[in-house]
Amino acid sequence: MKDNRVMRKPLFNPGGDTEVKNRRLINFNTTNINDFNNMKYEWVSDWYRQAMNNFWIPEEINMNQDKSDYPMLPPEERTAYDKILSFLVYLDSLQSANLPNISQFITANEVNLCLAIQAFQECIHSQSYSYMLDTICNPTERNDILYQWKTDAHLLKRNEFIGNLYNEFIEKQDKERFLRVCIANFILEGIYFYSGFMFFYNLGRNGKMPGSVQEIRYINRDENTHLWLFRNILKELRTEEPELFDERHLAMLGDMIREGVEQEIAWGRYVIGNQIQGLNEQMVEDYIRYLGNLRYSSLGLGTLYPGYEKEPESMRWVSQYADANMVKTDFFEARSTAYAKSTAIEDDL
């Protein structure tokens, strides 16, 4: 009978296998040595350099206009800002806690280097949200927003989907649960985050909250690399553990992405609805189904939602705001601005 366990890697292991050709993502007898000259997964080198070049500091961004804009937002827009930011705080906090847990079971040292950088970047993202809140509101309001992921019943309910999948792998480590925790990560990074970013970009195109928008653009650039990382992890896993991608598991994978999409659509109806200038429920639903297709097809699995293969025309502005490859005129000031220690990964993931 095939062993379906996923083994936690040893820390000190002088008897580990040093043959690169034998290396595997899981259940490999690793030495844990970080050898930058001998990598089995060649894509890691480019990913590592890209991620390192993305380094940024939240306080570099000027939030003065946001401080003036925030009290003037219409009630529906301010409520959406608060709830979506609370959701993003939860997501990044969960990621920074869960990535080290996944890393304990990854036995390819070069992939663990990537996970360590991602976990660090998630901490920077959490810091950026805190900086945003510290700038625009008082400490009481800040704490209320920070913990809405617990106090808002709708938000708490939708957090349970990903949170329970993460806990599931902590409680029992087998290959199927490892696959599920990686897919959960992919949904969180590629659907939940991007839906939240979209709201902030809509504020930007209406000339509001420019500091918040710029913070999100930096975060978005990081998230492109995170998606690239987990897409490649999943593709390598498919090569090394093909039984995890049989008909039953592929159906499970599709169901998980559909569930993520449907939850995000319901959240969009609740938090955005038809009351936000420049957005409506149909626009949000079309965009989220497109995101579901984009993530599903990037794994080589085809189309999940026929008719949603292309970015909706009504939402083309999202990718324009998210594009960190271009040096462009700032949307709020007549001066040139760039992200640029390095170019960013195109979001074709």
C-alpha cells in the first residue's frame, strides 16, 4: 500500500542525500543546506532575485491626502474600506503564520528559501495595513477595523473556509491535505487578495486615498511573485506525485476554487453592492469569475467558467493600476513615479 504521509523534515541531518537529481518537494532526505549553485528547480533562481529586488518599506509612501480623504468618504465607501482592509489584515497575518508550517514539510531547500522570503513579505504587508490605519484614524477606530474579521459575522464565516483548510493540515499531515493547503494558499493569494485590491484601485481612479492605493500596488507586485511560487510548487507536485492529480483530486481542486470564487462574489455583494461609485455587483462578479478562470488555467487545467476567459472590459482599469512594470505619471500628481528596483511579474497566473 502506498504511503500517503508527508514527513516533517529533520533539522540537523548529516546523513541527508546531497544528490540534486534525487531532490523532491516532499519526503526527500534533505540536508537543509542552502546551496545556491546546485538547484533542481531552475525557476527558483529567477524567483529569488525578483523577490529580493522587490524590497520596500511602507512608511516610504506619503499618506497625507488619505488623512484628509478618509473622513470625507461616503458612508458606503468608508465601510467597504474598513471591512476590506480588515480582511486583508487577516489574510496576511494568516499567511505569515502558515507559511512556516508548510515549509516544515518542504524538503527542497531552494523552495524553502522562497517560502521564507514570502513569509517576510507578508509581514511587510501587515505592517503596511497598520501604517495605513495609524495614519487615517484614532487608536479606538483602528482596533475596531483591525478586528472586524472577528466581529463581523459575514467576514468571520468566509474566513473559516481558508482557515479551516490550514488547520486541517496542522491536525493531520498527508499528501491530500498537503495538496489542499497549497490550493487554499493559491485561492487566498490569487482570488481573495486580488478582489480586495480591486476596491482600492477603484478609489484611485476616482482620485481618492492615493497613499492607500500606492501601498496596495506595492503589495500587488509582491503577490504576483507569491502566485508564481505556488503555481510552480503545484506544477512540480503534479510531476512528482501524479496520483494527487487523478480525476478525483482534480474534481476536488476545481470544487475548492469554485467555492473560493462563490464566497468572494457573496462578499462583494455584501461589502460593495451597488452603492460604490464606479462599481456594481455585476462588475465584481464578472471580475471574480475571470480571476477563478485565470488561476485554474494557469495550472494547465483549462476553463472553469466558460465565457470569462478574458478580463472584463468594464474592469480593464484594474490591470492598469496593478501594472508595476511601467514607469508612468502618478495618478494623483503631475510627476513621474516608478516602483523600480526591478520590473514586476506580469499577472498571467
